Amino acid sequence: MMNFFKNFSKDEDGAVTVDWVVLTAAVVGLGVAAVSTIEGGVSGLGDKIATGVNSDSNVGAGITTTE
């Protein structure tokens, strides 16, 4: 029984897996942080672009329409 515990304490087979799980979690966390940081600015910019595209202020700006 003591040999089992000694061998178990020296076994490092799962250590690399734990490292990869921690590294992957860190990368995912950084990605979520980056997206949440720029989300508001991108949404606001998209709204401004949509307003500009849909407005009538494009008349005379070289944009022609066919009816």
C-alpha cells in the first residue's frame, strides 16, 4: 500500500494537461476581456454608419439611384 502512495506522488502524467487547461483558460479570458472592451465602441460606430447610409444627406455626394 505504501508503494502505491509513493508511486502516485511521483507520477506526473497529468501535469502537462493541467498546464494546457490553465493556458487555454487564460487565452479565452483575454479574448472575452478584449471583446467586452471594444464592444461598445464598435456598436456605436455601426449605428453611426447605418444612420449615414440611410440618411438623405448622400444626395450630391456622387451616389446615384435608379427608380
